[in-house]
Amino acid sequence: MKVIALIADIIDSKDIPDRKDFQNKLAACLDEINKASQTIVSPYTITLGDEFQAVYDAGDEIIDHILHILVKFFPVQVRFSISYDALYTDINRERAFGMDGPVFHAAREGMNELKPTRYSIVRVSGCTGDRSEILNTGMRLTFSVMADWKEDTHRMFYDLYQGKKVKDILPDYNLSQRGVYKLISRNKLREFVEYFHSVKMELGKLKE
């Protein structure tokens, strides 16, 4: 059986002020994602103080969940390693723990490759053909640019990604309508939205 394993690693977690409060908020956020998801088969579980993981049976929701986590906990940086491969053990439907197979080995190998990266980034393995390399090259570039964004830029990008209109999000920002459009244009936010919708479609092709 093939599944999708996601392993996430919080960068410099020891430097986060009030780590206990952060971990409580992270646990609550992951629990909300678990309850709302239609594709998670082994729920997001915090395995160490700075790592968490989950298993999906399809990739349709993965980038949505990743972007949600990154925006909610900005400026905390997180590495995400995604793998599509075989699982040899039964799925643990209570916690993403105690499972084994090439899918976890590949996700861990991907995480090791990401360790030198000091900003949020996503890596994918297991796509057919050259799709993994194309996705990873694009995401390395994209996330390296996003690493320089301020909080309002991240939030506005995520609002647009969710399909919200400028007139609806305007009250959430201390900017004029002209200022919002200027921020969108200067940071090419609509182009980033288009790119991540393409990523979502590619990840949606990962399913048994």
C-alpha cells in the first residue's frame, strides 16, 4: 500500500519565546486540521518537541495545511518533507507513530537534506518521472523569496490563495485599498498564488 508521509521540523525551536505556550497552540492547530481533513489517515502527531508528522492517503490538502501552519505561526520557520511510497505496517489511525516502510525512510532522508536550510521550505519525493525534481526546484526558489516577506505579505498571500477578494480582506490590514494593491503587485502575490495552486494540483495526483 502506498501512502504519503509528511515529516515537519521546526527550525530553531529552542529560540521560540514561551515554548510551552507555542507547543500548546501548535497541538491545537494540528488537532483542528486533523478533524477537518478528508485525506489524513494517521493524524498529525507531535513526535518530539520540534517535530510533527502525519500520513495522508491523497495529496489534495497537503499544501493547504502547510500554508495554514506557516501563516498561523509566522515568523516561526518550518521544514516539511513529503514522501509518496510504500507503507509496510498497518496505518495507526490514532497517532502518526509506530509505522514503518520506504515512505518514512524517504521522508526522513528528505528532511536530512533540508537540515541546512534556515527558512521554511517543502521537499517532495516519490512523484513519477521528473515531477519531484521540478516541484523541488520551484519550491526552493519560491520559499527562498518568501523568506524575506513581512507578516502582512504572508497573510495577504494566504488570503488570496484562499480565494478572498481585496474588498473583503481590506479591513484586516492597516492599509488603504491602493496600498493593498501596491503590496500585491510589488510582491507578485497573484503569481505566487497561481504557482501554489499548481503545486496543489501536482500533489493531488499522489494517491493510491
